[in-house]
Amino acid sequence: MLIVHPSSVCDVCLEPYGWEEQARTPHAIPCGHIFCYSCLQLTTPSNCPLCRKAFLPQRIKKIHVDRFNGAIDDSSSPVCGSLTKRAKVHDR
Ligand SMILES: [Zn+2]
Ligand SMILES: [Zn+2]
């Protein structure tokens, strides 16, 4: 199981991963190590920067992360719902 925490950094460039830009998204290679997309593209020949195992650049797998840990789902929040309703005040 591959897990990346939102605070994880790439072991090559030591930059935190990002999800807005393709180049900053974490990708896994067959040996199980994870690096950002741009570092994997820049690695020539294609050997894992950590364990030197060869990988196919076409075969890297993008990692999906639940980066907001559910906090983004505010449509189902009962607190938000009731606040919105209460904001609509009849003034006549
Ligand atoms: Zn990197
Ligand atoms: Zn590796």
C-alpha cells in the first residue's frame, strides 16, 4: 500500500508535493519509492534515485491523496447547513 502524507516531501528535490501542478504530484515507481513527477522525468537513465532499480518512465503511477482528510466535504456538514438557513431572515 502506497501512502503519501500531505506534508511529505520528494526525496530528490526535497520539495513538498503539490496537487495543482502535474510536475509536483507524487508518483510511485515499481520498486515502491515515490518521487515528484518532474524528478522522475529528469532522472536519466531511469533508475530509482534511492535504490537504483530501473523503472519505465511510462509506467509511473500517480498517487492519489486525500489531502484535506474530509474537511473539504462541507456540503454534508449539518453546522454549515443550519447556519446558511438561519442567515436567510424574513424581514417582512
Ligand atoms: Zn522531486
Ligand atoms: Zn527505489
